[in-house]
Amino acid sequence: MRRTLALLIVLFGPPLNAAIVERVECRRDPTQTYALFLPPNYTEQTNHPVLFIFDPRSRGAMAAEIFRPAAERFGWIILSSNNTRSDGPDDPNTKAINAMWPELSRYAIDPKRIYASGFSGGGILTLLLGVSTGALAGVIDVGGRMPDELSLDKANFAHYGASGRFDFNFLEMGAVDAAFARLGLPHRLDRFDGTHGWLPQELATTAVTWLEVVAMQQKKRAIDQGLIDELYAQDLARRIARRGESLERFELMKRTFDGLREMGEVDEAIEKLRTGPELKRDRDLEQREARYEKSMLRAMVSASQALRAADPLPPPIAIRAAYRLDEITRNTRGPLADAAQRVLESIFTQTSFYLPRDFFDAGDAYRAAAVLEIARAIKPALPFVRVQLARAYVRTRQGAKAAAEIEAALANGLQDRESLRTDPDLKRLIGQNEKLRKLLE
């Protein structure tokens, strides 16, 4: 493999815009595949940093594309799994890692600069891989949380964390960052506008740039003063509304650039931000938000547990009250707006995916419909919620309601119309409903 790649580059030269190969079979287990990116400057005479990527929905090429510009700029190799999963048994992930790790021998990699990135359950996987192998230089952990039954005490790698401001794992990512701070390891936590999702491509480049600077600090790569100054200027220019977050940013810069450049502006900013009533006000608000968010999440768990056990099924108004949906919605317009929005994201995730999945599996479509109605109230425009609710209504013999949900899904831009025609729950309803048939033509 390495000789073939080197020959191709000699004959044709490096591509101007290196492409991602969407499917490469693992030698150890050909059922396991990954998306591959080799940078334009790839040669077997030079060792390159390598980045494993673990997407929770097996979208290897999509996840690789997020990091491609940074990998192209800094000469990183990307191996992005097409098989990792979240919200299920661990076997697929174990199988994927066991097959992908030996793939390192196929490429010219720098053994001191092996990295991993993952989103959600994939982020948890990066921590597990780092602790279990001791071979990672750093991870880019997006929207993850603390792993169950895993101590990070043996971690020896840098941790870059990122989450959306409305990610339901917002507090969890803060806890992971704090754990790395206690261990005295390089750590950075960035927030971006959004919910539970991969970080934007621009922030992915920031993450890789930061790991490049960390590698300079650790003498794992040559000093590049231009790159140091570039990241320093970017961080210095960031405008953050809250004084507390600004202080954290400058303290991060102090850690990152210590010994690499002068930081007079940073020292001055830290001294200034540590004084005055604004910092206390922001810290008090952060604590209030955290208390509120944790309290509402406990209420959500209690509501879900009660709904599982309730006999008979409570009326919709009682279920809505148990989730405190109206109260939380009101708080999205007040000082606790960010925390309230994150709670709504948590409730939505539970009522649109986890709970209906369990209720459908148990053959209880009435309860599936009840929780999906909560999800619809939170995000009425999402087609997949409407389709799931239509399936629940069909199973509970509420054909008119099911038809209305399908119409709403189509009106809100449902793309996969063929799945409606073939869905075991919906195809008979559609076959008997002339209006739906015409809408699907």
C-alpha cells in the first residue's frame, strides 16, 4: 500500500484538492471499512500525524469532510470509521477499533502523533481508546460525556472538547474538561452555536491547530512561530459576552502559549477580569443555570419513569405537566434561556427517539404516541417526528390523525418519500387515502 501510494505520487504528483476515499477495507476484517484521506504532501519518506474519527451513525466520509481542510493544511492522515455506532451495544465499536488500529501499519504515520475524534458516543469512544491504549497524543471530543465506569486517572493525552450551546451534553462536556484540568493535562473547551451535533468545519480547524501548538509545547514537532502567532491572534480576537467565559479563554491562552511567545496582553486581561463585580455576577448566573438544568433533568427522568409504570396511561395534559413543558418553554425567554433550551433538547431527544423506540419494541403504541406528541410540541417542523407519530397512530387505529401527520411531514420537507410507501405501518393507510397518494406522486 505505501509503495503504491508513493509511486502514484511520483508519477502524477500530489492532487491539488485531495479527495476522500469513501471506503477502504480493513485488512484484519474486510467487513470493517473506513473513509481515507491522504494529504497532498503525503509520502512514505515522511511520517504524518493521523486522526481516527468515530461518527455515531457510521457516516465516515461525512465526518472526515469536517476535518479535511485542516488535515490538508497540516498534512494529517484521516481514517474515519464507517461502522461505529451509538445508542446500542458496544460490540460494533469494539469490532471497528480492533480492525482499524492495525491499519496504522499501512501508512507513514508519526507514532507520537496519533489522534482520535468522535461525536456523542464517538466522543466517549475516543476517551476509552486513549485510556486503554496509552498511545494517543490527543482527542477532539465533540458533544460527549464522562464514560460510564471509566476513570480518566490514567489519561495521558491532550483533550479538546466542543459542544453546542444548546447541546444536552453541555454540562457533561464541562465536567470532562474539568477532569483533564485536575489531571494537569492540556485541555481546551470551545462552545459553538448549535445543538447536539458535530462541530463546524472552521472550529475543527481550530481544534487541529491547537493540537499542533500543543505538539510544539511537547516537542513532538518543530516550532512554527507563524502558526503560534496565528492561533494566538484568533484567540485574542474572540469576543465573548460573559466575563467569566472571557477569563477562561485568557487562562486557556496562558496555558497554550506558555513558553512559546510573549503574552503581555493576556496577563493584563486576566488581572483585569479577576476584579470587579461582573465576574461574580456571571459566576452566580452560571451556577444558577447549572442548578436549574440539573433540577429539570431530574424532573424529566422522573416523568419518563412514571410514564413507563403508569397504569392506565395518563391523559396528554398530565404527561405534558409531568415534563414541565410549559414552564420550561417560558424560561427560554428569560435569564435562564440557554439552560432551558438545553433541557428542551434533552426532553426532545428522549421523547423523539429513546422512549418511542422502547415503547414500539414493547408493542405499546399508545405510550409511543404519548411521548411523540411531546416531541412534536417541542419541534413541530421536523418530518421524522411526524412520521413516527403517524406510525403510532396507525397502530392505535387513529387513521385520520396518522394521515394528518404524513401530510405535515410532507409539507415540512420530508425527502425520503419512498420509505412512506414501503413502511409496514403506513403503506396500507396511504393505499386507502387518495389525497396521500396524490401528494406522493
